Amino acid sequence: MQLVKLHRTVGVKVGHVQVGGGAPIVVQSMTMTDTADAQATAQQCIELAAAGSELVRVTVNLPEAAAGVPEIRQRMVDAGCMAPLVGDFHYNGHLLLTKYPDCARALDKYRINPGNVGTGRRRDEQFSTICKVAVDNGKPVRIGVNGGSLNQELVVAKMQENTDRDLGKSSEDIINECMVLSALESTALAIESGLRKDQIIISCKTSRPRDLIGVYRALAKQTDQPLHLGLTEAGMGTKGLVWSSAAMGVLLNEGIGDTIRVSLTLPNPRKHEEVEVGHRIIDDVAHGRFISVPDFGTGLNIISCPSCSRVENESFVELAAQVREMTRDAQAHHITIAVMGCRVNGPGETDDADLGLWCGPSTVTLKRKSVKVGSFSYAQVLPRLRAELDQLIAARIHETSAAS
Ligand code: SF4
């Protein structure tokens, strides 16, 4: 398989998790609870981390929220959850971080939106104050530019330049250009304020895939800071999934992006699905990225056919879902399981998989590495599949440790 060209970035440590610098792509998520409610927020952080979120972010918008952060951190630690905790600051971040030093210490990273820290000279001063708190506490920051909250002075100046010099740029082009410019200027200001390059992550989120791809390609050409990918408003249902996958898949496939957050419109109890989608985008779409990295993360790839009129037993769809559920806890080393709906194409379609299943009228055939293991009833096949999977994982671990 051909290796994709990587966008080489500086490594930034967020708590114990490295972002960039050749590390595996990190999936992160954000809580929806009121941060002032430390119990509920800690609980959601723990649930998101359990779903695979390697960083969790909380909004720190009010004094009550800042006051609650140390308790959130403590509750997470008490529950054995060591996921790094990130604080999201807007408008009053410079005040909250200086007035609540325990909050500044408890967080592992501060997210600053340069369009929301103030205006004019105050913006730079307040931005710089947050950076200095980060320096004093040895924390990294994310400079998170959003299309919707872009520094309006910059946008107006660029619009004027477009008119005066008859450059013919669309307003979308100008906004995208301003986002990149704002991120780079803010990075320079953060460094001037005392932060090192290995303490700065950048994001420039847009709400449309095409814009996101253009903005991040431009960023990748101009900076070696690690990049956080995400659409600001991917939306609901299939649209949110498709937009997130289309935008981030293209970028990750080009080696652009060190950490991702999928933002879907979901109710609180389903926030963990964003994390699952993030992992799927990385595993399925950007799998090639990790080929040159020796200690890549673990991953199980389950593929299943869409089904058609050749399906002879309607339990097929349920079986595919059960395979996913049953293997959720498996720390598989890039093992692929294929689940196919019929005896006609199933045998051929499962040839490339490590473990393959195809469905007949009353039995399911299981094969391992192209060799038939046997045919089992729908009830018996799952435990047998799990046993074969566990053996394969054990063999992979043995091979890896023998080679190192
Ligand atoms: S594997 Fe069989 S059931 Fe599935 S889509 Fe192909 S032909 Fe249809």
C-alpha cells in the first residue's frame, strides 16, 4: 500500500496524551452539561472517555463553571478516569483563568478563540494574558478560530483590500483567508507571550466541508503546529455523518490533521456517538496514515454488505449488529471482520478479511484467513467468532513482542 504524505507537525503534550509529532490521531469530544454542575459534568466526561474520547472538553463560561473545574477533575480521578481535561474559554477567559488559579491548574489545555477575546488592543492584551497563565502553569493552548466568530476588524480590512485592489475574491474566499491569517497571527502572538511551539495546537473550523478542506490545506502549507479538525455545525443524522466524513476523510487521507472532534446534533445521552464516528473516520478513512508509525493504536474494522434480495435469512442484519456489539471491547490490532449476507458472494467477499462470516438459510459459515472453520447455527456462531478473534489478537500481540 502506498504511504500518504504526512503533514509533519510539532508534538504537543496535553496531559499524558501527545497530539501531533507523529502520534496517532487523537479523538476528542465536548460535554453538553452545565459545567457548574460538577457531578453531571464529571459523569459525562467519564462516559465520553469510556467511549474512546482521548481528550474531553468542558466550557468554562462563568465564574461558577471555573469554580467547578477542580471538582470535575477530582471526580474523574476518583473514578479512575485520567482523560486530559480541556477548558473552552470565550470573552472572559483572561479573567476566569487569573481569578480561579485552581481551575487553571486543573485543566490540561486551554482553548482560546481569538475572535472572542475582545476587540482592538484589548484583544491582544487579553489573549496574551491567557497565554501567560498557560506559560506559568506549563499548559498548552488551542488557538481555535471559527468562521462565525472571526475577528471582524480583520474581515473588514480584507474586504476593503479586495475592493480597492479589484482582486475579485468571493466573500467566502476572504473569510477562509482571514481564518488562516487569524490563526497564524495568533500563534505568533502566543509565542511572543512566552508559549513554546510545542504548546500550541491550531484549529480553523468552518461549517461546510469544501471550506474546511481549503482552509486546512492552506494551513498545512504554512505551519507545522498540530492541527485540530472539525466542522462547527455538521448537523443531524446522515447529513452530519456524511459532512464530517467527507471533510475530515479527505484531509486525514492527505495526512492533514492530528486530532479530530466530530460535532453532531445529538441529545446528551447519545454524545458518545460523536466519539464512535470520530474513530470510524480515522480507522476506515485514514487507516493508511499509521502505516509508518510503529506504535499505532489498536483498531477493529468490521465490514458488512448492504444486503440484497440474495439474503436467505433476515437475521443477517441483526447478526452484523451483534458482531459489532460483541467485539466492542476487543483491543484488536488492525483486524478486519467481514459479515456478508449470502452464500453466493459471501465466500469471495470475505477473502481479504482476517475473519469472515457469510449467512445461509439456517447456518452461518465462519472462516479465518481464508480457511473455513465451520458452519454454525445463528446462536452458536457468535461465541465461536469471539474465540477465533481472541486467538488472533493473542497471536498478533505475540508477533509484535517477538519482533520488538
Ligand atoms: S454479499 Fe450477497 S447479500 Fe450481500 S449484497 Fe452481496 S449479493 Fe447481496
